[in-house]
Amino acid sequence: MDPQDAGAVKKPGPKPLQSSSAKTQYLILYNFVSALLWLVVLGRVLLLVPMVGFGRVYKGVGNFAKWTQTVALLEVVHSLTGVVRAPVSTTAMQVASRILLVWGIVNQFPFLAKSAAYSSMLIAWSVTEVIRYGYFTTTLSGYQPSFITWLRYNTFYVLYPLGISSECWLIYKAVEPARRLRQEYAWVLQLILLIYVPGSYILFTHMMAQRRKIMRGKQAQKIQ
């Protein structure tokens, strides 16, 4: 489950927020800013690819994307402190996998970012996050536009395989340069690749289950 799903999904027929706790206001701000940051990442990638090609995308957006993803470490803090009702282990695993990519792979071996896989990974991440954070922002504000809900629980069919395959490719290509630095580093990356396959299946089927649950709720609202 995404870090804020449990706290963001409300009962049918939400009303616009009139007053709220400081925690809710903070979460609205956090999600709004995060959506904007990922929108900038998406815009830069979409502009840079046709202008300068995949090989120079990292120079134009790599550092910004790295720090934008690093901000998501706050979601682990949110889970640990009870700001959102989300399992710490699941949240930490999801954030850690991306931190590995931006700091442990691309930051260590920036030449790997010349691959189209780096750009496709950023596109998958940024579209996913713009939708996800936008969904949480509107829901926490007391609104739940059906279009955003539809995007939230349907686009993962395309974005998830695109993101996972891009991540796996980059990790795979990092094994040899990692081995030149330290053999243990390469072993860790190989182990992570082995974990990615079953882990990806579990997360993907979980999202499918979440989609069925949400879509059934929407259908029930229409009937009522």
C-alpha cells in the first residue's frame, strides 16, 4: 500500500474541507509540494529527450530528481511517527528501492543515466507521483474527483511495468562497475535483482486488489 492510502481514502461523498488539524494541513502541503516537484521532473525529461537526447537528460534533471526523491524519506518518518497510517516496513521498502537507484546506482555511476532506461524510469516515477500526490492532496482537502481516482487506480497497469523494467535494467548494468569498486557491492545488487521479481509481483497484485476495492466503492456510490 502506498504510504498514505489508509489515511487518505474517505467514505463516499466527501465534503470540502472547512477546518482541519495541523496534521492534515501539513499533509496537504507536503503532498501539494511533492506533486509540483515531480511535475517539474516530468516536464524537464519530456523537454530534454527530444531536444538533446537520452544521453544528456541526467545533466539537465538528474540532481533535481535525486533530491526530489530524497524528500520522500519523510514518508518513512510520517509512518514511524503515526502521521499517516501506513506500515513502516512497506513504506521503507518502497522508498529505499528508489533511494538505491538515485544514490546507489545513478549517483555512483552517472554514465548509466545515458541509457533510455533512466529517462523511462523518471517518466514512470514522475507521472505516478504527480497522480498519487495530486490524489492525496485533493482527498485530504475533502474532494475526490473521479478522474483523479481513475488515474490513480488504472495508470499503474502501464507505469508500474515501465518503471520496474527500467529500474531492473539500471541495476543489472551497475553490477559490473560495482564489482570493480567492491565485490560485495556487486553481490548486493545481484541479490536485489532476485528480490525485485517476487517483490514486484506482490506489489502489482496488491495494486490490482486496491483498484478492485476502490472501483467497487465508486460503483456503489453511483447506485446510491
